[in-house]
Amino acid sequence: MTPNPQANNPLHGITLETIVIHLVDHFGWETLGGIIDIRCFNFDPSVKSSLTFLRKTPWARQRVEELYLQTLDQ
């Protein structure tokens, strides 16, 4: 039996939409946009527009995922 390569990945099974909703619930759009200064968080923010941008922008997605993991440690 081969080990699960995702066993140590804390984001395994968590959708990007879940992450964005969690961060918005935790911080609100205004604070989230201050922490991660990207247009989709600061100008007419929505989960849909954020998901579209984050799926196309690896550096922004990485920052969002890292922030999500930090909120879980609190």
C-alpha cells in the first residue's frame, strides 16, 4: 500500500471557495484587502471575483492559503 502523498498537506480537501469565505468571515473584506492588497479584495469585492483572480494568479493564491493556515493556528 502506498502512502497518501497529501497526508501532510493541511489544505488537502479544502476548496479555495471555503478558504476565501473563511477569511472574509474572519477579517471582513476591508481588513482582508489591507492584509493582502489585491484589487479583487479592495474594489467591489465578491467571492466570485476573488476566486476568478486567485485561480489565475499563483502568487496571490499562495498568500491567501498561507493567511488561511495562520488563522487556523490562532
